[in-house]
Amino acid sequence: MLTSSVAELMAELDAMANAQFETPEFRHLFAVPMTLARARCYTIQMTHFVLNRRTCWAYVQASAPLDVKRLVCAHEQEELIHDTRAGADHPTLAAREAAVLGLTWEEIEQAELVPGVAAAFYAWIHLAKDLPWLEAFTASSVMERRNSDAIVQGGGVSARMARKMARELNLSLEQFVNATTHMAADVDHASLMEQVAARYVTTDEARRAVIRAARETYVIDRAFRAAIAEAMEDLE
């Protein structure tokens, strides 16, 4: 059971996660009409996002205490090796989802990143590698909370974009295997922050550090979404 102080912290973090969807950048992204070319652009950038998450979590794990290393290791086991929900690792799921749009893995690997996307990736790596471990952990963990359908009213990014693509491209939601798996996975993954906060956020200084790190990663998140939205709008 969470203490009142940790519960209050989680409530503040959840409010921040929901607020992301009211920002101009997120509104812009979900307002861009979807075409096949735009869907391919989005999927390429998001597949690289999945790979960048793996890099960031590796840096977080490297600096974290042993018990937190174990939590991160279990999290990454699903992402990198095998998620029992879908019978595959998440990069493989991303490749399968891309194939629905006519993309090959080679095309994804060789695609040029949108400049703003590349900048966001380097910024996230900086947070994971150079911040104190609790802040680094927070910066990655709250991204999972921001994608949790149990936390975000109306669904996280994966759920909203999968529904949008299915609706506007006349495809079935079930074809978006990566997105639908993350709808379930990130509900579970979101609890990592609660587990760590209960053990380690025991002072006002630690609480301020967590909030600061959440704000920093969400600023990058907004820039990342804006860059993708602008790139999509440049396509027919």
C-alpha cells in the first residue's frame, strides 16, 4: 500500500501525463489527417523510438541500485527478448506492424530520421546517462505512465494512434500488433514508478527531483511529437 505522500506524488505525475495530450504539439500530431505515406513516416520514427528506449533504459539500469536494476531487467526482458502477451519481443512487433503498411525492416533501418526526432533521441539519452539515477529512472518511467490506458483518460499514445490509423486507413485495430501490445504492457510497466517511489522517494528533495525529471522528459516528448507531426504534414 502506498503512503499518502507517494500516492500524492503519483497523482501529480498522472496529471502531468494527462496534460501532455492537451499541449499544442500533441494536439497537432493527432489532428494531422492520416495517409499511407504519413503512416509510414510515423511508423519509421516510432520504431526508432522503441530502439532509443532500449538505449535509455540500459543507461538507467547501469546507474541504478541493485533492486532497481532487477526491476529494469525484468521490464527489458519483455521488450528485448520475449513478451508473453504477443509471443515476441517488441522490436519484432514493430517490424510486423510496419509490414502492414508495406515497410520492410531494411527500409526502417536505412530511413533518415526527422532532424527533430534525432535531437529528441540524443536529449533522452542525456537524461538517462547523465542525471542522478532516480531522475534518470523517472525520465524513462514516466514515459510508460504517459502511454498507460489506465492512467491517461482517452488512452495513451499507442491506443490513440492505432485507433486513428485503423479508422483513417480503413484497417483493423488488430493489425497494429505493436500498439495493441503496448496498450496492455504499459499498464503494467507504469507501476515501476510506484515501486521505486515507495522505496526511494522519502524526502522533499527526492520528490522535487522526480517532478523535475518528469517535466524535462515531457518537454522532449512534446518536441518529438511536433517534429513527427511537421514531417507528416510535408507528405501527401
